[in-house]
Amino acid sequence: MEKIGHSYIDVIYRVLESWYMRFAELTPKLIVGILVFSFFLITSKYLSIGAVKLFHKFFPKSQKESSLVTLISIFRFLIMLMGTFIALEIMGFSGFLWKFIGSLGVAGVIAGVALKDLVSSIFSGMLIGIDKAFKIGDYITIGAHSGTVQEIGFLTTKLITDDGKKAYIPNQVIFNAPFYNITASPQRRIILNFEIPADEDISKAQKGMLDVIKNLDSVDRLDTSEVILTDLKQGNFNLQAKFWMKVGASMVQLKSEAYLKIKERLDADHIQLVTPTSISITNGEPLPIENQNQ
């Protein structure tokens, strides 16, 4: 019995001794790994702020504080993740970590699919900031939405629409679809389309509409103003009035004034008006007829 007891004690002693030797061998690596991780932990805040300052040069200067805080958090997470991998590699635990990550492959695929749109919007927001196609304060049109840019975030771009509503447009949508920056042009050209029955005096209507346009206070480059005949459909002529707006003038007021005075002139000349098909604004060339009903 005593021999059996001694054998158990010897086994336990050898196991403890083996653990001690392994721990002694790993101690330098553990200390260095912990020191490396501590370095990244302590300096991650400052490193992320430095990275943001460098990266922020590609973004509009008027970014809100909330977006800046989000970007700092993202960089800090990436720096901490890098520090963790380096520390585990030094300590010799990277193999275990990669096996653990491999076991999460299915979950990673599911998470990747679920976060695809989120990641796409984040990178689209970064690319929008780098491209600088528009900035805060610009008046833009994205699909069916038009308004003034209030904020360019990492997930969405905020617009204040013409009726005062706040529209949140995903950056992914902006980056993958055409949009118009109306403010980018120092001047804007207004195009008004009117339908007049073919049995009316079209020449008289053209002259009357052109006289009205040239007498509007906020119209610029009067020599380029024109009223042209663009189409004839189902017994109705389409007359298109085109003129430039002065820089700084109110687009809404000028459209309203032009629309009202042209209607009054046509009534005074006893010319029937069917219905205006559209009011379009471009930075130069008129839009195709099928795209003007917006």
C-alpha cells in the first residue's frame, strides 16, 4: 500500500514539475505579450485620434462631432484588435485563436451576410467624403428626394427637404445611383413646359411668354432666354421656356413669379393653356422630355 501511495505522489510531483517547467519557459513570452497588449491598450486612444486626424483630411471640414466620435471608436477597435493578435502570436497562442476563429466560420458567414449592407454604407460614406461630390449646405437631388445636405454620416446622409422634413438617405444608395448637385453650378437654368392647343396662335404665345421672362427681375443673361416649340402630341403643342436665374436669387420665388405672370399674359392674349407638364431645373442642357416629369 505504501508503494502505491508513493507512486501516486511521484506521478503528481512529475505533473506539477512539468507544468512548472512549461510555465517557466512561457514566462518571458507571457510577460512580453502582456507588455505589448498593455502598450496597445494604453496608446490606442492616442493612435486612433492621430489616425482620424490624418484620415479626416479626406472628409468635409464641417463633419459633426458625433461622426468624429464614431470614426475614433472604429480606429480604436481596429488598433486593439491588431494588438491582441500580435500579443497572442508572441505568447504562442495564435494557433489556438485561429482554430477558434475557424470553428466560428458558419457564424462568420451569417454575420457577413447580415452586415453586408451596413459595411457597404460605411465604406460608401467614406468614399463620398473622399470624392467630395457634395458638401454640407449643398442642394442636391437623389432619386425622388431633393433637399439641402445637413450631415454626411457614415451610414446615412441627412437632407432637409423642401417641405422641412429630414430625409435619411443610405450612403450605399447615393454611391450606387446618379444624383444631382444643383448648388455646384454658380447659375441655374430653369425650364418650364406648357401645353397649348394646336388651334391657338402659337407664335403669339411664344412672343408673350418671352416678353414676360425678359421682364422678370431675377432673370440673368436675357439674350439667352428663349421659348421654343418642342413637340406636338394629340393636338397639343409643347412650348418650352428656358432662362437663367441670377446668382443668389430665390429659385422657388422665381418659379412662382414666372408661372403666374406667364399664365396672366396668356389669359390676357386669350390663349388657352392645357396644363404645365413639368418645371425642371438643370445646370445647363435641358433634360430629355421623358425625364422632366419630376
